[in-house]
Amino acid sequence: MIVSMLQVIFEIPDVDAIKAKRRIVQSVKMKLQKRFHLSAAEVDLQDSLSFSQIGAVMASNSKRFGETVMRKAFEMIENESPVRIHDMAIHSEEF
């Protein structure tokens, strides 16, 4: 079994309330879950008003397939969300 992981740190510009940040983060997580069938969560920077770190994972039988899905998921975040990407990592582990 291969577990592929995506970690993204992004900035949410022009946010002045934690409620607005949560709405954007929730939207990104729901898109990852619905469109790519990933498990997704805000894993760090919850106390920051303008930054967030999201992690997403999937299990498959192919490292290449898992990492391709993660790249497509990252492209979706980059192109469809009102955020500025600061860091991104894709990693796969075999169990």
C-alpha cells in the first residue's frame, strides 16, 4: 500500500477576521475531499489570521498515481483558490 501526502502552506491575503479565513480554508478542504477523494485537514497555523497549512492524503497501490493526484490537487488550490502559495511538498511512503 502506498500513502501519498500533500502539504501546502499558503497566505490568505486581505483577510481581516478569523471567520473569513476559516471559510476559505474550509472551501479548499471540501474541494480536495469532493473532487479528488482525499482526506484533508488544516494541520498547522490555526492561530494565524493570514496563513494556513493544509495536509491531504490518499492510499493507493501506485506511487506514480498517488503523486499525480496530489499534483493535480495542488494545481487546483493554486488556480481556483484566493491564496498565495508559500510552500508545497508531495511525498509518498510504502507500507
